[in-house]
Amino acid sequence: MTVKVKIPYGSSKVSLDIPEENFAEILKPGFIPGVENPQKLIEESIKNPLNSKPLEEIVSAGDTGVMVVDDKTRSSPSYLMVPILANYLNELGVSDKDITILIATGTHSPMRDEEGIMKLLGEEVVNRFNIVSHDCDNAEFEFVGTTSRGTPVKVNKIFTSADVKILTGDVNLHYYAGYGGGRKSLLPGISARETISANHAMMTDCYAITGNLGDNPLSDDMIEAAKLVGPDFTLNVVLNTKKEIVASFAGDMETVLLEGVKIVDKMAKIPTKEAVDILVISSGGFPKDINLYQALKAVDQGLAAVKEGETIIFLAECKEGVGNNVFLDWTLKYRTYNEAMKAINDGFCLGGHKAFYLQKALSKAQIYVKSSMDPKELEETFMLKPVDDVQSLLQKLLNENPEAKISIFPYGNDSLATLKKREVVTKLVH
């Protein structure tokens, strides 16, 4: 008897047959069904803001407004949220011509492709509003102050100069900010590279880990930076693994985030029965595996579920390749976990942190990868073992170890395996 599983890979799925005696479990996020009428849910959350004045007390006729939206690497339904918010602003006397949609790219490449922007935001948004993609190197910035941790806060002036400043997005797991959502739309979303790098240097702190918020210095610094700017209103949704909206919160930035986190934890944190010999990981399909830079998050979040020295099979299409040149450069330069950790401690460079997380995973397990990337690049540059036929690989591994236990981690970017207290190394391994 076999257990049949289908695992997300790009916009499709990979099917596997696993012998029943070898199958351990599917580490699948808890599922909350999407609401029947997401538009109504969003409207109700806007009408009933948390710890905030309602929009009618914030907005005046003739104001200028800016809405920050996530870029193509996120699943936020901006095409739905933006028109609903804009209609409220219209009712309060703000015209479409005075509303700017600012795409929060952080350090990602600015979105210039008209087709891509149309796919991200929808025809209505593209036709109604002025749309600008943030550029962390070339935008016009306003310096608004320095946080208590020394981060110089420089934010896109389109946002700081608007009368009404609104953040939108979704709350989800993030592997050093703890969670995405809320303050993250501003930092890193629409901040200068200098600001982002100073903040993200805190990722080596032992509390800057996935699913941790309250004592996370990196997140606390983000919140402090956002408060220096003072967003007027935040709208965040929570999505299930089908990208359906399960909750919507609006109002105060921090309160919205905390309420979203409660829902995320119910779905995303997965206690595992045992660490296994073979762990099959997927980021969750497109856009989670749009590139290697984004997809690797899943490997880090599944590490607790695989035994030391055993095997990970990673499914990540990566149709846009590596996704970050700094990540590529650091991977070529720092070939061991110790080297990558030392480099981060000596001088943090955004993008280099992914080389550290890759080396951390490679120090624990051998990693096979099914991907559309060049097999030679995967093997020689990233020290990953390319594989085309996952079923054949699985059979080979079982021939070598007939008693091997196999678990599936199919939505890795949205899940956190919690076998035991997560260890985060902040010093060199000796």
C-alpha cells in the first residue's frame, strides 16, 4: 500500500507515491475556510477599525492619499483591497487623481512591467490611479529620524508627503521579522536601502526568528521606525493556503498586526510527531517559489522536522532564477556555514543573509532540489543536488535505507515546524 500525495510546484503539483510503512505525516497548516464574501468582510473591518479613529475622522475633502501595496512576491489581494478603500476615500472627498498606489518592493527590483502590474493590481486599479513602484536606491526619500537602535529612517517621500497614509497587505510568517504585515509595509517596503540594511542587520539576534514578535528586536525596530512616519490607517488580511481571505483587520498598525498574528498561529505553527530521515519540502507553489531567494524560506522553516545529517527534497520551480545578486555573490564567496555567519557578523549585507540560511540548512542535511533552474548552477554555485524525477529519487533513497521515515512539508513558506525549541546560532560553530 502507498500513500499518494500531491505537492505544490510552481503553478502545478508533483505527485508522489510513498510506501505506507515509510510515511510519517504531512506537516500541513491548519486550514480555515475562506469567507464567502471577502469584499463584505473587508468593508466591515474598515467600518469598525481597531484602536483607531474611523476614516471619516481622519480624512478631509481635498486630501491627497497614498496606499502602500505588496509587490509580486506576496499574495496580498490588493486588487480587492485598494478599490474598497478608494471608494471610502471618494465618499469623504478624495478624488482618484489625488490617490497614489505605491508598490512596496523593499530591496526587490522595482516593478516596471505593465502586464505584471496589471496582474498584481487588476484592471480597475491600473485604470483609476497613479501607480508608482518603490525603488530603494533611486526614490526621493525623506529622513524622519533615527530609532533607539540606531536605524536611520529614510522613507519614500510619496508616502511621507501625503495627507492620508494607508498601509495594506497580509499578515503571515516571516523568518526574522517574526511575521509580515503591519509595519513591514513601511520597513522594508518603502524605505531606503540604508534603512533596510541597518534594520535587517539585527536578524542574527537569537530572538529574530520565525513566529516570534514580542521580544524580536528587528520587529520592534520596524515598529519604531513606522511610528516616526505615522501611518494613518492599516488594512491587513489573513490568507489560507488556497490564498482565500479568512480574516480582515483595519485601524491601528500594531493592533491590526497582533490580531492577524492570532489567526496566522492557528494555521501555521505545526507541532511535529518526530524528526524524520527524509523531508519533502515545497514553498507552496507560485508565487512563493518565484525564485530561489524567496523559496528558501521554506527550508529554514522546516529544519526542525528532519534529523541531523539526513535528507531534504526541495520542490521549488524558481521560474525567475536566483532572484537576488547579493545572495548569489555571497553564496559564491562564503562556502561554509561558519564563513557565512562570520561575514554577517563582520558586516551585514542585505541578500547575504540568504547565503547564511542556505549554509545553515546544508550544515544539517543534504538537499536535493527539483527546479527549472540550470542543474549545473544549482550544484556548483548553491551546493544543491539537482533532481528531475522525484519519485525515482525517493525510491533510490529507500533502497539505501528501507526503514527511512518520510514527512511532507507542502506549504513551507506559510508553515513552521515546531518539534522542539528552535535553535538559532549567533556564534561560529566549532
